[in-house]
Amino acid sequence: MSTGSPLDRALDVILRFGAMMVRTGDAGFRVVAALKALAGRFGLDDLAVDLAVTSITATATRGGERLTVVREIGPLGINADQLASLERLAHESAEPATPSSITAALDTLEHAAPLHSWLTVSLAVGAASGSFSYLNGGDLPGTISAVVGGAAGQALRLALSRRHLNQYVMTAICAFVAAGVYYLLSSVLADAGDASRHGIGILSSVLFLIPGFPLVAALLDLLQRQTRAAVVRLAYGGTLIVAAAFGLGIVVTIAGYSLPQPAAMPANPALVLLLRGIASFLGGVGFALLYNSPWRVAWVVGLLTLVGNVLRLSLHDAGISLASATFVGAFTAGVLASLAKIPLRQPRMVLSVPSIIIMVPGSFAFQATVLFSQGNVERGLQAAVVVAFVVGAMALGLATARFVSERRWLIET
């Protein structure tokens, strides 16, 4: 920590606090709010923050002294448990604080071990991948292959992240490996006469690479006029998607997949509802564990996913367009997250984002991947536009839930 003036030390800790919040995946407007709350506890007269995600600039005043400091943030990531701890540290007490006490708390958080072992997280991702495959019409052998591919890809990502490999390179490698494992296993099952070479599972095996937190945070930041942070997050999330598509596209081209025919759903409506509910629940729990949420939070995320996604699929079955049904499902999950966040003492984002990842339109995304790999740009763009509308509906559903549950979102300040 800085050894300069008291204002210098306070601002140094504030910027470290903000950099940690950004690296956990929190939205820019939440970071600014937390830093202003922390500045009040330090006894500062005023704090102005300019957040660009890759760097953070703050100007603080106390008495007649004014100081501006810039800090680089470093590689981004997602850590839901640390995100929640930082938000509680900033907002749950109005008592005065000292830079040294906050520094000690940050040291503890920074050196905390992940809540779950690599094996637990990998298996959870595998379960989420299999659930996504089933919900998008995958057959049983393809779904089993997606489970194995997703788990293998996540295990590799954890191993590579410990070696601090470039995130974009790591994403492309993990997408290639996860999709490759899926293809090899599904080919073995096909040779044994137990698979139809249904291809939707290959997309399911790389679902864990979708940057849900950055994309949702970017939209929320746009609505809260944190434009610089939003644009950087969109570029970051978009580049990760391109990297994953690159790795996936190589395997799709080698495998020569054609457009899939969805597997037949059971004729019994009650059974369909039950299976969809189980798959949605497992998917939500899997993504919550992937983001390092505690088990009690993961169970709640699973329930939110169950309600929101089953509602979405039921509305779509009833003839509602996929984008509109997805908006309603995401909105429902967002409203329920608003109700659950207080007793759980968790930020809404920690509950809502993992609960909507399963709503990604997998069939259309796979169609776009296959068509682009075949050089059919026109039809590929048609499928990609559907994906864009549905993903936009996911984010807008969560944003609308905030407008409904937080009146201050409707007021310009």
C-alpha cells in the first residue's frame, strides 16, 4: 500500500477494491456505487470514478486536498463468491473504516481458495452441458458425449488458467478439445450402433465458454450510462465468443456435421415437463458452481433456472416466438432473483446470470456454426440473427426485472 498522505493511502485502497470487483465480473455501475460508499466510510468529501474495465481512474477530495490516481486492472474473470463478499464489504456497514482494515479484508479475499475442487466444477459443467443438449433436442448418446466433452474442456481450462495462459488462446483450445472429445466419443457410440450422430451436443460441450457475466454486465452498464465499461466488456465478451467459435468450427468442419434433426420428445406432457425441469435445474446448478457460488446459492439458482426455462419452453410450445418466450423466462428469473437476493445476501447478478445461460438458443447457434463452416453465409446469417435476438431478449429480460424491482432505475440522476 502507498506510504504517502492519508488521502493517497485511502485512494490507493479504493482503487484496489475497484480493480478486484471488476476482475470478479461485477457490472461497472455497481463498482462505482461500491467505491463511493467506501469513500464515504473513509471520510472523503467527494469521489469521481472513471471506469474503463482495463483501467480505473479516481479523483478524491478531502478538505482542501485533491488527488487523482490511475490503476490498471489486469486479466478479467468471474468469481461470484468474491463478488458477493466485496459488495457486502462495501454496502452492509455505514460505520467509518480505515484503509488498513479494508486492506486486511482484501488480502483475505484475494488469497481465498476456490469453494469447489476442480473435479466438482468439471462434473458440474459436464452435467450442465448434458442438460443443454437434452433441452435442445439432443439424443441420449449425444447428450452423454456432451457431458464428457464439457467436463473434459472445463478440466483443461482450469489447468491452463493456473498457468496464466492468454484467455483467448485458452478459450479456443478448450473449445477445440471439448468439441473433439464429443466428436470422438459420439463416433465410437455411432460405430457401436448406439448413436445417430446428432450434432447439437457438440455445441453443448462448449457452452461453459459463453461469457454470460460480461455480456449481461455490458447491457446493464449501458442502461446506467457506464458506456466505456460497457463497450470494453462487449468487445471482451465478443472476442471470447469468436475464440470459442474458432475452436468449435475446426471440429465441426472436420466432422462434417449437417443440420440436425431434433430427437423426438416424449409424448406424455407431464413427463416432458418433469424432464425439462430436471435438466434446467441441473444446468442452473452447474453454471452457479462454475462461477464459484456456494452450494446454497447454487441450489437457488437451479430453482430459478427451472422456473424460468420451463416457462420459456412451455410458452414457445404454445406458439409464442422464441425471442418473446425467452424474454418472459429471463424476466421471471430476474424478478425471482430480486426476491431471493436479500435473504441470501447475494447480489442479484450472482443469482440471475447463471439462471439464464441455459436459455441460449442452441439449435440455431449450431445451425449458424454448421452453415458458416459450409460457406453458406446467407442461411448462416439467418440463424445468427435469431441467436442475436434471443440472446438480446435474455439480457433485456433481466434488465426489465431491474426496472420493475428497483424504482431508481427508472429515474435519471
